Amino acid sequence: MAAHPRTLPIPGKYVLSSVDNLMPPVYVPVVWSYVAPEAVTEPSWSEATLPGLRTSFEATVREFFPLLNHPLRHADDIGFYVATDDDALPALFQVGERVAGAAVPEVGEATGEWMPPRSSYAPHDPENDAIGTEHGERSMLVRVTPMSNGVCIFAAFHHSVVDAGSIVAFMAAWSVVAEEGLEAARAKVSMTDDRSLLRGKASETELALPITCGQAIPIEYLPQAELNALAQTTPAPELLRKRYTRAQIDAAKSAQAEGDFVPTANEVVCTDVLKTVAARLDADAEFALQFPANLRGRYHSLPADYFGAAVLMCITKGWRAGEIVDMPAVDVARAMRAAKAAHTSEAHIQTVLDWEASRPSKPRVFVEADGHHLALTNWTSFEFYDITLGLGQPSLVIVGYAMWIPFLGYLLPCEPSAGRAIDVIVSLPPRSDKARQEPNELSMCS
């Protein structure tokens, strides 16, 4: 496989990192919900907040994240890049129509199956479609939707530019600008935007395929009309919505401890979710767990404030689904930890980066491990509930996908009053006639 290394920089093109190009070329959608102060009547409160939010948003992008004011394009030889010579698709601030018939949940209120109104979010935008995909895709957009008692703020970031850590970094910077002004933010906002820190070295010889990169899933950009048509013809999967309290998690950690091995909260919850999903499958189906790991602080001491995608996928060993249901939970937790150790070693990371840099063709695909697996992303270590934007603490933060695909899930932080509980939302596969048992027979302490 011949390599085609590029000389950087390329005029008009900000070349992204090797990790950026391994991310799924889709938008990561997050919705923050805020309740209006009791003393303020609606709709005046939400309407009064909009001009200030727009001004602080635009100042944040312009001052600290100027790349987001340019679109992403794709070239088969270098993958995704930011077109710095094109400002036709800047970061977008939209205001949605007021949804008077829906209320934002109060802080500390049981949210159950609550989701923001569908009209408050969508990962694509008409302007992008009208301009045409030859201009690429917008790097990010924000939509603020007034509700009967507050606002929902939807932020969609292209995954080829950022990961969850960078989303929170942007939103935190916006909060400082909104609350303290641009001058104060200049002294407080810190980030490292140097994509060369995660670029591999192209090789002239063919490199072995990393175990986490065996499958390439094509993902095309769909205009809004085509996306809506697809959504109407795609059956909505069943969503698992579950809260794991800190007491439940601590009890499971204690029950599953074995010698010096004590599972983490993430391992406990992921194990329980994996068992729940496996119980819906044909007992003989091969199945594994795939999850992203943060490279900050790991790979060559990557700075904690690195801005960009800084996660790589890990994959556990494969089992039969029936085995997962029956095996002790601690064995799954051990497999998770072993996979993370193996796939976040500097040697493995370098192998993946060099393999990506050496590919002569970089089609628009999502690269992941071969086989059948559940993909779980853990966001619990990120401070989503610190994003105040001058509006107070958010009452709920949730993933805002317009369409869910089966076998995809998130571990989300809860509001601080929940005491470090973890909320799970997972898109479940259809239940097989050859499944071993009902999911509700499982226990996270088993």
C-alpha cells in the first residue's frame, strides 16, 4: 500500500488529526435544558435571553474557536479538513419557534422518558443543503428553543472536529463569555488546538490492520429532506432509559470485587447494560463491547485542554451472547479493563495513527472493529452540568439524536443533586426468538 504523505500546512486547508479522521462523520447532538427563574414570567424571560446568548456565542467562536466559522470538506486523499478559505458556512446560531405546550423539567425532577420536543433539534440545517455539499458541512450549529418555562439549547458539533471533551470545553468557554464578558474570558479560557499532536507518520510499506479498525462503515451526508424521508421509513428502536443510583453502583462494586480487583462505576454499569442487550440476542450470536477511551494524559501526555477528537475505540474479546448472560459480572469488567489497557497503550495508539496516516485513500467512513458489538460511550467524567451560560444550572442534559441506530448507547452524568448517579440511554436491538432470558431477570450485582 503506497503512502501519500502531505506537506503541512496546505493553503486554504486546515488538515485535521489522524484521530479526527477516524471519527464517524456525523454530528454529535447535545441538548441542555434550563428553567426560568420563578420570579420571571414567560415568554419574556426566554426572549430576553436570546440577544445576549447570540452575542456571546459569536464572540466565543470568533475569539477562541475561529476554525468553527469554516466548513468541513472531504478529500479522498487527506480525509476531512477545515476549509479556511471558505466562510460560507460559519458556526450557526438559530432560534427555534417557541414551544408553548411543553415544559422543561425542573432541577431534581424525575425525568423518566422525557425528551426535548423534536422541533428543538436537528443535526442538519436548510442553509447547508441550499448551498450544496461542494461547500462541505457546517462545523457546528446551535439552536435555542423557548419553552413554556425556560429554554432548550441544542448544540451539534461535527465529530470530525471534536469529541465530548472538546464540546464541553467550547460550552464552558461560552459560559464564561456569557457571564463575565470577553475580557475576563481571555484570562480564563485555555486550550491546545494543535492537531499535529495526534497525527500519525505515513509509511511507504503496508502496515498491519489494527484490531480496532477492521470494519469501515460508509456514512454519506444527507440533506434534510432525505434525512426526514429516511427517518419516516426507519422503524424507531426501543430505547432503554435507566438510572443507576450511587447506592446501586457502590453495592455492585462491592459485590463484584475479587481480590485486588474492584470494578469502576463505568465497568459496573457497562457490564449490566451489555448483559441486558445480550439477553435479547440469539444465544449463539458472537458479541462484544466497544467503547471509546480518552487519550488526554495518556498518549505522550496529551494536554488535558487539547481541542479536537482525542478518543480511540477499544474492543473487548468476543463471546457468545448466551455466555455473557451467564458469566460473572466481574469477568466482563476485567475484560473491559484489559481492552482499555491494550488499546490505549502508546504502542497501540501509534500503530492506529500510523495506519490511518498511511492509507492512500480516506473515504468517508466510520472505522471500527470487526464483528457484532454494543457501542457504549461514557460521558460521566465531563462537566456537562457546569454549563450555565448565565441561565443557572441546567435541569437536564441529554443526547439529542433525531434517529437512533441499534446497539448504540451513552452513559450520561446526572444533575448534581442526584449524587453521582449515572443515566443510561441505549438503542436496543429487536428481541430474538432464540434469546436466553428476559432482560429484567438480570441483576447488576450478579
